[in-house]
Amino acid sequence: NLTYQRAKAVAYAHKWAFLRNPAYYNFDDLGGDCTNFISQCLFAGAGVMNYTRETGWYYSSASNRAAAWTGVEFLFRFLTNNRGPGPFAEELPLSHAAAGDVIQLSFDGAVFSHSLLIVEESGLLVATHTQDADYRPLNTYSFVRSRLLHIEGVRR
């Protein structure tokens, strides 16, 4: 196993929170860019993609990418079920949050539809796209449910 480099993920989030990295397609007009941005942050900290056809996590282009790269629910399933290459996570209570972890929000209580990256544990400050934010306190969002994806590590 490799170490997930949390500082690199957070540094990437700060650099690109209000910008778009030209190496990646901007999905703002296709349902939002939040999970695409979070995947970029995760990749900055993990350095390994998973090219498994249906269940992987990778980005080559807008038309050649895994559903988990841009989809909230798909990213959750990838991170919590991944036994192959790339980052893997455990769903834990918010009290276990660390910088570089992912939080997903449900605004209606049924569907999780927003992904954010924790950039600072104290105060649970986050960065995200689609209502771009950096150092935004989680408690300023109006949501019904949240879940923490604590990144446990990375496999080659």
C-alpha cells in the first residue's frame, strides 16, 4: 500500500478551488463539476488511477472516464468497495475527519448529490466546485444528511 498524501490533495484543492485545471473537462454545465474536482484532488494525493472498465476510477478525457470520476454515488461506491489500484476509504462519523478526506451531502435526505474536500479539520473547512468554495465551513451548508469518506490509503 502507498500513503495517501493529504497535503498534496489539499494543496491542489486550494490551487484550483476558484479555477479550472485545463487538463480536465469542466462539467459545470453537465450537472456540476464538484465530484470531478474532488477526484482531481484525490488523484493529486494518491497518484494512482484505477482503469477497471465498469467499476474503476480514472480520467483520460471527457468521453473516456469512469463514472466514479464525476458521479457522487459512483465515487462513494468506488472508494468504499475498491480492492484494486487507487485510493480506498471507509465511511466514518464526521468526528474522524482529516484534511484530504471527502464529505458528501444530501440536500433532500434521499440522494447524495454534492462532494467536498476537507481542507482543514478544525471547523471542518471544505473546498469544492459548482458554487466554488475554499475554506468554507461545512456548517454554512443547508443539508439533511452528510457522510464522511475517510481515505485509508492507496494501492498500486
